[in-house]
Amino acid sequence: MTQNTEVVVIGGGYAGVMAANRLTRREDVTVTLINPRRTFVERIRLHQLVGGSDDAVVDYREVLGERVRLVVDSVTRIDAAGREVTLASGGTVGYDYLVYAVGSGSADPSVPGAAEFAYPITSLEDAERLRPVLDATPATAPVTVVGAGPSGIETAAELAEAGRAVTLVCGGALGPYLHPRGRRTVARRLAELGVAVLDGPGTKVTAVTRDAVRLGDGRELPSGVTIWTAGFGVPDLAVRSGLSTDALGRLLTDETLTSVDDARIVAAGDSAAPSDLPLRMSCQAAMPLGARAADTVLSKIAGERPETLNQVFAGQCVSLGRRAGIFQFAHRYDVAVWFHIAGRPGAKVKEFVCRSTVKHLAAEAHEPGAYRLHRVSGGAKRRQLLQAKGGEAPATAERAA
């Protein structure tokens, strides 16, 4: 009789759902997905939830395979030696292999007053808390968005298009990832919407109060609602469980996404730091990483050598309200190039991408193994970066094999 293999996936986002679905390719693998919510969150639509144009959730029945067991709970600790996880409800779940896909959020802001008076929007709960606050705030009240990455730009544009008086505080460059041409396009669109963009030196936020935001150059901006989109952080589950992480708490792995501490633990998504060279936070990276993590586990079960990471990027898409957007093309190793699609076509591309992510997950749920994008070559750039770090990725511990 073939022995059944138990695989636990922690986290039901883009990476976790992709991994869980793909793992069901083998009939002798039982997959348990542990997630604190009963619905799949379209994180790339949270700014739309805040603006009132989307609820940013999808029923798991649409994106999760029938053979995946969903446990609605949170993991408080991973016992690598005992091969089990402890749940917030008090129970435990054992595993033969574990996929660590806990995702990311905003970093706890160290700026005085930010944690108390500013509203993050990196989770469904954050966005749901902010929505009624905005509804109760007069339309003429100033809204300040802190952070000029995609989340900040999208949130500022969404609210301005709805008639809000918005100031976007960049703390540096507007859209740091964008090519200068793309950045100018974004700036023009924000100006059309009436967004006041404060960028360059002196625009870092130094304090947040109930009704104002203070900048490094001494300016104080009145703010009826302050929205915080700056910074990056991950849950501290790996740290609390005694596993090796990078400086931000992402699980350290080799190039097969296997933990450097334990060959039975594989990571995917924003919470993974392969060879201490993590990929950019994005669903564009998360889903291929989820597929790669699943393939690594399946290779281990089959007694085969897992393939290594070979990630490719197409660029970055940013919505600029409901009627415009930008798709910034990039080299396949994730550096922006001069070409981009803007305006109404850019908005259509962004919406196509948002819908495609859900379709990819649903397709993998119905036909495990159908996803192929993680096999598209990202070129030699990553190998060059690894060589520059010392020639080899961190070795994976085999003590748990």
C-alpha cells in the first residue's frame, strides 16, 4: 500500500493557494491549507475596497481545489523537530512537509503617532476598518496618503477620482520602480485627478497626529484621514519558531525554496528569502513561487532532485483610478524599461491582470499542474547575483529529510 504524505500549507494568499492546488497532482498527497479567513483576499484590489468599487474577496470554492482541506485558523508556532504546527485555537496539525506562505504586510511604523493615527491598508481587515472612517469623513476633508509605491499611488488615485482632496507624500521618489518616462506619466495623471504630490528630499514623514502630518523639511499638512502604505514587513512566525530568517523576518531558503534549517520546510511568496535575494513583493512573483514550492515538495516525495528558482518578470501595473492605469514594461530580471502602456489601455491591462490572477488559481484548482509560468526563464541575471554574493546559495540542512 502506498503511504500517504501529509502536506500543510500556511497561508491562503496567491502563493499558498497556488502551492496547495498544485500539490494535489499526486493522489497519495493530502493537503491542508491553514488560513485565518474563510475567503480569498484579492490583495491587489484592496485600494478598490477602500474606494468602494470592489469588495476584494473571492470565495475559496472558486480558487481552491476540492481535495484541499481548508482550516480557518492561525498558526502560532512551527515545531520543526516534531513536524507539527500549533493553532491559535489550541490544536495541532502534523505534517510530512510544510509550505510556508504567510505573506507580508506593512512594517510597524516607527514614526511617532503613525501606529495610533494612521490607517494601513495591507490586509482585508485594515481596508475594512478604513472604509467606514472615510465614509464618515466629510468629502472636503484633506486625506493624506503616505508612501509612493503602487499601493500609495493606487489609493491616492482611487480616492481622488471619487472626489477626495488627496495629498500623496512620497518620502522620496514617486514610483521608485518606474522608468522616468513612466513616472512622468503617473505624475501627469495624478495632477489631472487633483492629487498634490510631495516628493524629493524633505518629504519623509516625521510625525503623525490626529489631524496633521509633519514632514522632515518642517512642513505640517492638515489631514482628516492619514493612510499609511509605506514600509514592508512579514509575520514573525518563522522567527518565533526558531527558523533562520533574513533581517526582515523572511524565511531563508536555498534556490529550490527549501529552508536552510529543515529539508521538510519549503517557502513561497513574500515571506521567502531564497539565497537571501528575495524577489519583489507582488502576485507576479508569488504565484510562480507557489508553483515552484509545490514542485519542490513533489520532487522530494518522488525522491528526485528539485529544480532551482528561475523567475521571470514582465513589469509592473498600477491603476490610476477606474479610468486610467499604467503597465510599466521591464527586463525579465525586473528592471523597468522606457516603454509603458498608459491611459485607458493601461487601465484595461491592469484589470486583465487582476482577473487573470484569479483565473490562474482557478485553472490550477481544476487541473493541477496546468500552470507553467514559473518555468519561463528569467535569464542569467540571478545566477550573476548569486555569484557576486559568493558563488553558491546557502546549503539546505538535510537533518529532517
